Amino acid sequence: MFQEERLVEIVRDLQEHQRISVQEIMDRYGVSRDTARRDLVKLEEQGAILRTRGGAILPTLTKKSVHYKERMQLESDVKRLIGQRAASLLKDGDYLIMDASTTVQFAAEAMQTRDHVVVTNSIATANILAEKPSVSIYMLGGLLQAQDRYVLGPRSIEMLADYQVDKLLIGVCGLTADGIFHATEEESYQLREMLKCADQVIVLADHTKFGLKLFHKVAGLDRIDLIITDRPPHEDILAALRKHEIELFIVQHEQE
């Protein structure tokens, strides 16, 4: 087996077992200790692993930030189903906060209920809701992040302190047994303030968000009431959801 083939297999093994030792590489691939170590050095140089004493693990921190247009395309069919399920939980007259998540945007598209008051920092979501009958929209102030189509900054956080709503519909960048995560500190502060405003917190998260830990922790799972997703998460996350008595709704994709 060539080195490049072996490197691919080592990463696959790590994805399944989370950890691998030098000795395991030697035994599984019939290579010397020096060769096994060189393989791990090569993978670390590529950013695929983190070397530990006697072996390696996969990096736990997700660093990639995806912009609006790409986010709208990723898992779009699944996000639409999740958004539709979220919209079905709304009642006429609900006061809502809707964050700038693209999955929450699909919930706004699917809304059939009336007489809502909605607070949002999303230009795209506000534009969708403007076409709905009898929806009052309050836009949070601050600096427009043009590429991502939302408003962010100290002013929006300050404004949130004055609102109280029935439900918060929020997307996440990552969700683990430890809580929910975002890539940036400032956005995390804004989302954290949103959590304080709502009687019920509904997280919209497709399966790709499970197990991802990003730079900044928004909150623990104890701040969440309900999660809508398309696949069950790993057992460690399920156990944490049960511990915090969080409802889990799983939508079914037609292709599955």
C-alpha cells in the first residue's frame, strides 16, 4: 500500500474511532514505527489530524466559516423540511425572534399563521416576511454584513434586551453534548441575548451540525427546549438531550 492510500485509510479509521495509536498503525498496515510516525507527521502537516503522545486524534475544533450563498445551497432540501416543521409549531399571534440562519429562513417561507410580531437581524428573512399578511417586523440595528445579509453589532444586542417573545427560532453552526457553538464571538453574544428573550427556544439544525465544536460557545443545552433535525444525533448527544428533557423532532427526507 502506497503512503497516500494509507493516509486516507488512517483518516477513515479516525473518523470511526476518534483516536489511533502508532502501534495500531503498525499492526493494521504492516509498517515500521518510523513509517507510522512519518504518516502522522504528514497528516498533521495537511491539517487532517492532531498528534498526541503515542498516536493521533481528529481536530475537535471546526474553523471553516461558510457564507450565505453557500449555506443556502448546503442541504437545502433538508433545511426546507426542517423549516416547514418549525413553521407548523407556530400559532396565530405568536411573538417571535428569528435569527439569520438559512434554515430559519426556510421556516419564514413556510409560515402560514397570521398576526405575528417578528424581531430579526436577517435582511433575507425580513424580506420574506414582508410578503406575508399581518406580520409586523422589527429589524435589529447595527452594521450590515452584506455578504451574509444580516445585521450585527452592539446596537442589536442592546435592542434585544428590551424584547420578550413567545418563541425563538435559531440555527446553530455546531451542536455537541456540551452545547451550541458559533464561529465568531460577536455573533455568539447576539445569539445568547436572543436566548434570554424567549419563553421557548427552538433549534433548527440539520445532521451536519451534530458533533461540531466551533470557536465560541453560545450556551449549554439547558437553554434549549426543542430541536428539529433530519437524523438522530450520536448517542452522547442523545443522552445529553434526555438529561435536559429536550424534545427532538426528526423530519423524514423523501429520498431516505
